Amino acid sequence: MLDDLVERSQVVERFIDKDVYRILLTTVWANVVLNPDEAGLTPEDLEPLHSLINEHISGVLGQDQDLKACFRYLNSKPGEQAMKTARLTQNHKDLLLYLASVILDPEGHKRWMEDIVKDSLNDRPTHPRG
């Protein structure tokens, strides 16, 4: 499967479009994390898979690259442009950026989600009986 992502990212033989590769890889990871059962995995399988994916990434993009670096890239201006060039749907972009926020800043993401829950509770109409 990982080698297939490299093939799908090739522009010409031996030249990989790194933007496409990052988008494909992060999309696969997002889908696996959100629904491991559908991929035939258990939650316990995610950590070894994560390590395997990181090894693959470093072989394709360089030793300093891993899954986190791919999400960091997509969360940057060049990554935003790459997703636009790839013509991702808004839902696809939102999914990748959501997962990027979870991976890159878990504490900030937790606070953000708590604020959303708080705001939604404050916006609820009160029950007429008090």
C-alpha cells in the first residue's frame, strides 16, 4: 500500500511530487485513525503502523521527515497551496487540517474543543420550566 502511494505521486519515473505524496499519506492516516476497523485494524495496531509509515516517509522524503512533518507542511501556506492545486474538496481539507491540529498542538486542540462545547452549551435555549 505505501509503495502504491509513491507510484501515485510520481510525475515521471523516479520523480515524486512530494506535495501529492504528503496529501495521499496524510489522507490514508486520517482514514485509518478515524476508522481502524474499516482498515481491518485494531487501535493497538495504530502505533506499529505509525512507526512503519514514518520509516517509509523518511525513505521517500528524507531522514528528518515523518508523519507529523507531513501534517505540519499541510498546515502551512505552501501546504495550503498544495491542497488547492490538488483540488481537494473543502471536507477533505477540513479533515486534514483538523487532524493536523490534533497532532501538532494537542493541548491547544483540547482547549479549542472545550471552548466549542462551552459555547454550544451557552447558546442552548433554556428549558421553559427553568
